[in-house]
Amino acid sequence: MTSVSKAGSAERVLSPRVSELKKKIHDDKYLTTAIERIASVLSRNLVETRGVTGNSADFMLQ
């Protein structure tokens, strides 16, 4: 008789950080804050690397 192991049947031990993030992903306030932070960092980076001329189509200059 052949034994077949089922993938994922054994529980993996997650690091404390991963466990914490798995809980936070269901928190609307956490997600909103994280998205706003990402948008802020990206916006700042765009302004610093491309500059702002006052033209709403600055992104098309590159």
C-alpha cells in the first residue's frame, strides 16, 4: 500500500511577525492607514525624482 502525504496537512509554525500581520490584514483601520502611508511615500518620491512644474501633466514629461 502506498502512502500519500497531503500538502499543507501539517501545520506550519509562523513567526510572531507573520501571525501579527495575518491578524492586522482584517483590520480596516490598519489597512486604510497602510494604504495612505504607501500613497504618501510614492507621492513624495515622485515629486522628489520628477519635480513639479505646476502643470497637472508633469508625469507626461518623462
